[in-house]
Amino acid sequence: MEGISDHLKENMDILFIGFNPSIRSGETGHHYANPNNRFWKILFESGLTPRKYHPTEDSSLLDLGYGFTNIVSRPTKGADEITKEEYIKGRTQLKRKIEKYKPKLVCFVGKGVYQEYRQLRNVSWGLQENPISDRTLEFVAPSSSGLVRMRIEEIIQIYSELPILLGKLETN
């Protein structure tokens, strides 16, 4: 199964980075398409979007300044199926994308994504210190997967820091 298209443009506000597409996303060609994934609900309830979008509208979020990509492009049932080699290749490709498109902020959708990207063990939620690029802030948010055991309200609270950060960036 092929990966799904990235949605990228230069100088976007936020680039959301997931592990890899789900099988459902691979079948539909849209990000966060699994019905058990709460991504679109989280974006709306955290104040990032004016309404709850549907996965088929993922490309239209570029108009809001939001892009999408993954550290690995191959769809799988779970992140545990991703190989070490795929992570190595994905890390390199992801760094190139961030350098090329220069998002103001990258939001890693899951601690594990950021741990693979930066090769770090201890990671906390929220804004990260010492980003790779001095032009792009790095933010870690919980995975939106329905398998995550955190309460949805806690997840939404973490994501709600993103519009506040964007507001601060715009006033600087």
C-alpha cells in the first residue's frame, strides 16, 4: 500500500507530524482517517479550527496554515510495525521537509514520533527546548489515536497551547 500525500507549503503556521498513516488513511488517501482517531475533534475543541473538519478536507487546512506529514510514509496497522531502517530514512526526509518549508511550529502527534525524530528518551508534553532549527519551534502533543489512554480533555488541553503559541509568534 502506498503512502498518502503530504500537505505542505512554505511558511505554514503548524506542520503536524504523525508516525505514519493508518491502513484506513492509506485506503482513503487522507490524514487521520481512521474513525477511532480523534484528531479532527481535538483540533476543533482546542481552538485550532473554527469547526470540526472531516479527513477528506485535510488539504483545505493549508488555507488555515496547517500542513501534514509523517515520519514514515508506509501505512501500517500500528507504529510497532515500522522498521528501524524506515525511521532512519524518515528522520532524514523529515529534516529536509522542515528545512525546505520552514513552518513556524512543528507539532509531533505523539511522544514516540518526537523521540524517533530527535533520538531522545525523556520528552515532556508541549514546547521543547533546543529545537534543531532556530526558525521552527518544536511541540510535542499526545497521539490522537483512540488507543491512547489519556483522557480526551487532557489531550485537548495540551493542544490548546498551540493557538496561544501562534499568537505569541505573530506579536513578535
